[in-house]
Amino acid sequence: METAIVISGVRKAFGEKVIYDGLDLEVRRGETLTVVGPSGSGKSVLLKLIIGLHQPDAGRIVVGGLEVTKLDELQLREVRRKAAMLFQGAALFDSMPVGDNVAYGLHEHFDWPADKVRARVAECLEWVGLPGIEAMRPADLSGGMKKRVGLARALAPGPEIILYDEPTTGLDPTNTRRINELILSLQERLGVTSIVITHDIASALAVSDRLALVRDKKIALVVDEAVAESSPPEALARFMQGEEADERRA
């Protein structure tokens, strides 16, 4: 199967704190891969490495055919159009209405006329179940609505890959289910490749084609969702049962 992301031999440290040492991972095109592991094990760092917000100290990262580790800041814009990120707190601009938030990436990547931008914003808000809220302010949105607006903004430039950093953290069960359903529907409708970082094992099992476990500064194992649910390997089973101690947060 064709790969969307290839990570080979990556090492990353912040000062004396080594986050990854020998990280290897391949993500298949069109799949949803969920990454789980103890708090502080570097899961969010992994996403930032993929889009070039952090640079590895060694190793190779290829995203959509582009080798991230060899690109300058201008060239990384194309990677960030191909691979959009939904940040943990949605990271909306409070000074902008919803419509301008969703349009932000369009203005960054394209020179579109205003009517085309408005149509794309409306389309993306419709996809996430929030039609017609362009004039609202982020401060007036619930936590679940902010996550969905953040997802609409990520979708607007037409990415091939979506990176979700703890998409259900802080949400009630209804909004958690809604976000999980969105992840599944966008994969089916748009054929996007997704990487989901989560502590929520139920969500991981609900949205994933495969699960990867971060342990001992690398990806310890990758298994199909059906295996993870029915007969997980011992290390994954221990994590799912809450027996893995959290590591110190980097």
C-alpha cells in the first residue's frame, strides 16, 4: 500500500531530555493511525516534527513525497498545506470572527477572489456541522464548537493529511462522539490520511485503522485496530489498562 508519511531513524532531544531515539514509522495513504502512549512521551512532538515545526537532530521524514528535513521555511509551506494540524486547543484567533479564522490558511496558500474564499469557508463549516456561523466570535463558541471550527480551518486548503492533537480532550461524551464521527466521515468523504494523538482509548478504537504505541523513545509497536481491541500485545494491553507509568512531560 502507498505510504503518505515515512519516518526513519529520527532522533530528537531538547537539551538533555531525549524524546525520540531511533523513531521509525510508516503511515499508509488514506488510513487513520492513532498514536497512544504515556503523557510526556513526545506524541505531540511527533506531529510537530511531521510539519517542520520541530527539526529532528538526526533521521529522515518524508511527507507526501517531500523530505521535510531538507526544506527551508518557504518550502515547508507546501508541507503544511499537504498536512494540516488541528491543535489541542483549536488555536483560533480570538480577534477574528469564525469566517476569517477558517479562511486564514486560504489567504496564506492561495490568491483566491473573495467570493471563492467565502464559498470554501461555507463548505468547510457545513462539513463540520456548523453552517452559517461565519460572523460568530471564538469567545462565543463552546469547546466542542471551537474544535470543529479548528477542523474546518484545517480542511480549508484541501490537505491530503490531517494531524489531530488530542481532538477530544476536555469534551463531554456527546461532543467526543461528534468529533470521532467527523474523523471517520472526513476519511470516507475526502480520502484523507489521518494521524490522531489521544489518551482516550475508546476514541482510538472507534476511529482507527491501526494503533501505534510510543514507548522507550520510539514506536514500540503498530497493530490493526481489530487486534488492539480483541487481543492486544502485552505492552499495549498494559497501557490500555492504565498500568504504564506516565513519563515526565517534556
